[in-house]
Amino acid sequence: MKKKLRLVVLLSGDGSIFEAIIAAIEAQRLNAEILMVISDNPNAYGLTRARLHNLNTQVINAKKYNDKNEFQRALKETLIDLNPDFIVLSGFMRILAADIIQAFPKRILNIHPALLPKYPGLHTHERVLAAGDKQHGTTVHFVDEGLDSGPIIAQRELTILPEDTAESLQQRVKELEKVLYPEVLQSLNTPPTLE
């Protein structure tokens, strides 16, 4: 039997996709353990979700640091101490510093609500509707130093309906994400060996 993946989750908000990862672990569809849930936002509901499942949580509140670099240093030190197999970004609304990405090559994952390389960044649902696209979806990718530009691991797509709005697309894509992210994590159950 493969060993459990050791995960650290970074989040800033609601944590609904993170909740799907917990559900997959509890249903034994994902052979993993969550070492720590870290948030830059002390009021993130994702922290409440974590505590309801008796998971370890930590707040590294960006507002408590004099500058962005101090925050990133504190985050990096925490991640190095935890030494997870993978760092899972789940609605984490900060760009990671280059030295964090370099410390964990191909070990930081993000899920993005668009079919990358189209529509990196914010407001993807509005942008896809404005462009008149027929397909939309979500992408899990490794994090590199660009904006949503790292190597793609997997995508899931849906057909845009004539009645779709940005809000309905957001909900439909989120349902795809709740299935895709745990599946991708399970597919990575052999973590990369470090040089």
C-alpha cells in the first residue's frame, strides 16, 4: 500500500473545495493526511471547516507584518518545518514568493477556474462569457513563478449554456473542481523524490 501523501493546505476564504478534499480523505478515495491548514486571513471560514474536522490550523496574518517579504519569510519557514509532500493552494489569494516556489519545485499545486492557458488571473467567468467561448472549466497545475502559468496536470471542462451567467458558471465550475482536485492529488500519490 502506498504511503499517505502529507499535505499542507493554504487558503484565504470559504474553503468549499478544501472541504471536498477532506471528504475524499474521509471516504478513502484520497490516501492522504493534512498536516496543517494555513491561512493568511484569520476570519477565513476554511479555518472553521478545518477545526470541525480536528485538523491543525495556523494563521499567518499578512497584516501583522511590516512588509510583504516578512510575511513570505514566515510562510516559507513554516512550510519548510512541515516538509509536506505537496502544498495545496485552495483559494489562497496571495502570490507566493519565488524562493518559496524554488524551495518546493513541482510540489505546489493550484486549481484555477478556467481552461489554462486561457484566462489566467481573476474574473475568469466574466471573461469567458464576454469572449463568447463555448467551453469553460478548471485546471489543476503546478505553481511556477508566473501567474497561473505552471505545468498543467489535469483539466475538466463543461459546455457553456445559453442561459449561463458569471454566477452560474462559477457554481458549475466549482462542482467540477470539487471532483477534480482530490482525483489529481490521488494520482500524485508517488511524491517526487528530492535531489
